[in-house]
Amino acid sequence: MKRKRLWIALAVVLAILMIPVPSVLKDGGTKVYTAVLYRIVIWHQLDEDVPGGYRTGTEFEIFPFHFLHSI
């Protein structure tokens, strides 16, 4: 019975660590989803050097590398 409670507690903690906090940057619409275990950046940044005027793309970083630099 104690092992079952332990597994349930671990599953709850892991689920909480994976809940992202969304934010939008004021650079043209870049969206950042940050959780403790990962970070997803969906780029939509104003850039005059790129045809069309916007830098676009997706970036995915996992723990602990997403703490090394900030946007």
C-alpha cells in the first residue's frame, strides 16, 4: 500500500513540474512556455535582415540547459 502511495505522489509531483507558464514578448509576438523541466520558444520576432521582416521558428530546451541563458 505504501508503494502505491509513493508512485501516486511521484506522478503528481512530475505532473506539477511539467505545467508550463506562458508569456508573450513585446518583440513582434514571440511566445515562451516555461516549466521547471523544459522551455518552448515560438519565435515571431521583428528583424529587418530577414525577408518578410520577421524571424520565425521553434526552440525546445530541456532541464537544466534552459536555465543557462535568458531571452
